[in-house]
Amino acid sequence: MARLLGVNIRHIFCQVHKPIRSMTTLQDEANHIFWSAVSAVLPPCMLRRALTVRDTAGFSVLECGGKTFSLEKNLYLVGFGKAVLGMAAAVEQIVGKHLVEGVISIPHGMEESLKQAEKRDMLLSPASRIRVMEGATNNMPDEAAMKAAGEIQRLAEKLGEKHLLLVLISGGGSALLPAPVPPLRLQDKQAITMQLALKGATIQELNTIRRALSKLKGGGLARAAYPAQVVSLILSDVIGDDLDVIASGPTVCSTYKAEDCLQILSKYGLRYSLPAAVEEVLLFRPRAEPLPNLGNIHNILIGTNLIALREAEQESQKLGYLTMLLSTAISGNVKLVSHFLALLAEVICAYLMSSPQMQELEDSILALALSMNIPDLNLAEHLQKLKGAKALDAVCVLCGGETTVQVQGKGRGGRNQELALRVAAEWHKSLAAMQGCEVLFLSGGTDGQDGPTQAAGAISYPQLVDQAQQSSLDIETFLKSSDSYGFFSQFQNGNYLLLTGLTGTNVMDVQVLLVRRHKDQ
């Protein structure tokens, strides 16, 4: 049975439970708010909003994205990504007998995980016409994922102009659709992807390289399916929801410049250590022809980080918080982001306690926010609303996005666990600034997986470092070896790891920062 830090999640799918009236701790409330965000972007509800079949007088049509498509034993399906099994199950329930055949590529262990969690509405029927193939262990392309990509390509290539291909795409889709351009081998592509990830490359940079080295990305799948109609239903896991970045845009026409790829590789010191095949493909591969008929391709965004945060905002307000939905584009190095979030908690605490340092702290956070260059932050506006609020006792800050970590050692962890740990380390330097307030921070991946660990993320609070020191744990040692999972695992009775199991969705990360005045203040 999957659990969220003690909160039973067995029967939570499309609709969030009503607020738990007995919740008394910040940890309980942070758990509830986080899961409300995840539940808003689970596949069953997303697909029911996006897709409809209408049968009238023996004539059937599929309605999607404001468009209508005739159904005459012509509907096929492919998909790839962490949320795609649940998406395919929902599509199967909606389209029923109209589906002829399908192939999906999902993460290794996903089907069993959903079975164990008894999420039956995210599983295909026993008589399903959709074949499930698993691969990409630890979110890295592998031989199993490459085999699935080959089957998806074969299905697409056999379609004609009367056929309709539904393409289901979610986060993790790029690793699940590896089809290297010859003479490139999968091992070459794995090596360059791993090296870039370890050096902190952004998802946009990673996908620029992936598109250039792939047969199916950058519009390649749509080319394979031509002249069929292609309808892609997309769950975004990237900042800005750029369709050509999500899963590297297999149904989005895009081009690349070899110079751009080489510049990225040079930026991370990899330009002159490339496998020979990588350079050959980048410099000498013939450019792909433009997609012949863009009117045949329909890309529809059905789930985003903002949808998740909006649901979390409503739930936090029900719990009595004044809520700041800060940004869906929190990105950049985890060290800088942790400093920003820790300082923001200090600012909020200063407001709650009417501290004489309030203006100084406010000036510092605004200057830091400006340097971070996050497009939708609008921090000054949010802080002005806080200052103008009456009887302010509790504040919830919500944000989302995807930070980057430069791996330094051989420890285990992920960007969310490291972010939570670094926020605690920042708070340890300024405990006096938060006297009179209860403060807690949660960061978690909506897919339920944070790096190569069983955790989705972690929870931290200002006294965590002191507690660790009492157990002879040196937080800096864990940070220097990139072992945030190892650190949080030491607290057997603390439940500071966020353990959700694979959720069946993926819209990047969600952060929840709770600050409230102590009841006796």
C-alpha cells in the first residue's frame, strides 16, 4: 500500500479529499497540500476533460482540442512517459472498441507499482489492445526503451492517410523513446546524456542534444506517421510548457543547429571528449525534411504544473493560510534556490512578528529575486499583499519548476531532497531570525521519484541541523558527497523523506513553504 508520509493515498485519484480537520502539525498540512497538487494532474481526470467520443446513428467521432475526427476502425495509439500508463487506461475507457492497436513505453516497474497501490483506473483492461513495454530504469535510456521505441516507430510507419494516431506524451518520455541516429550507439547517447546531467545541464540543453541525436524526436515521430492524422495529448514537465522541449518534441516540427549543440557541449567541458559517432551525427547528418503537412498534426497540452499549484492553493486556503502562488518556473542551481527560499521564510516570519529587521530582509530578498531572473516571480507584488493583510497568522508559499544539482560525490539523492537539505542548512545560520514562528519546507517530484531513490522528495525545518548534530551527523559531509537521501534516511522516526511511490503523473516539482505564528505568541 502506497502512503504519503502516513497519509493513506489509496483512494485519492481525481478529486482531493476535503481538508482533514484533525490535522494539527505543519507536516500533516504540507503533506495534504502536496498531494492535492498531484491529484489535480492524475491521468483519469485530465483525459476526461480532454477527450470525448460521440456516437450518433452509427457514425462516431472523436472530439479533442476543439477538433473533430471521424472514427472508422482507424484509431491507433502510441505513448511514452511516466504518466502514460494511466493516460492510456483513461483513453481506452473513453474510446473503447474504436481503438485498433497501441504500443506504450513506460518506466520499469511502473505497472507493478500502480497495481500495488491499487490504482485500478490507471491500469489497462485484461483485454486491452495496447501493448505495454517497460524500460528506462532510473530515467536513463536503455536497451528495453530502445526496443519499445522501435515498436512505436513500426506502428507509426504503417499508417495511411485515413488513419488517426493518438500520441500520449508525458515527462520522462525522452528517455523512453531512444532511437539513436546511426552510426550512433545507445551507449554513446547514454554516456553523453549522463555526463551532461551530472554537470547540471538544464532540461532545455539536454533535449537540444537529444533531438539532434535521435530519429524520432524533434518531429521524427510525426514524420514516421505521415500521412496519418496525428493528435498528441501532452502532460508538461518543463518550465514554460514548450512543446518542442517536452519529451524532446517527437510530434513538433523543429530543427537544430550543430553550432548550438557544440556550444552546449563546450559549456560543460565535453566538446573534445565526445565519442566519434556523436560528432559525426552532429556535423554530417543530413538535415530532416520539414513535416509535409502541418495541418495533420495537432499538439494539445492537457496538464501543467500551474494546474497542480492552483489546486494546492485552494486546499491551503481551506486550511487557513494566506497563500502566495509564487512561480511555476523555479529553476537554476539548487544552492541559489535554497538560499532564496530560506530567506523568504525569514522575511515572512519578520512580517508575522513585526520584526525591526523587516525592511532590511525585504530589501535583501528583492535584490536576490532580481538576480535569479525567474520570469513569473513578481515577488514585490506578493510581498505587498502580505504587508497589507489583516490579522496575518499563517502563510503558505507555493512554487514549482525544476532545479539543477551538480553531483559532487557517490551518494544518493535528487534535486528535491538536496533542496530541502540545503534550505535547512541555510536556516541553521539564522535561527534567531525565526523565533516566534513555526516553519516547514517540503519539496517533491510530482512523479514520485527524486533521483535514483525511492523518495519523491523531503521535508525540512529550521531545527533539523541541530537535531542531526545531536546524532553526530554532519550535514556538510552529506552535501559534499551529494548524499541527501543518505542524510534523511538516518531519521527512522522522523519521516522526513517524502515516500509516495510512483504516482502515475509528472508535472515537474512542487514546493510548499509553511510559516505560521506560534500559538502562544
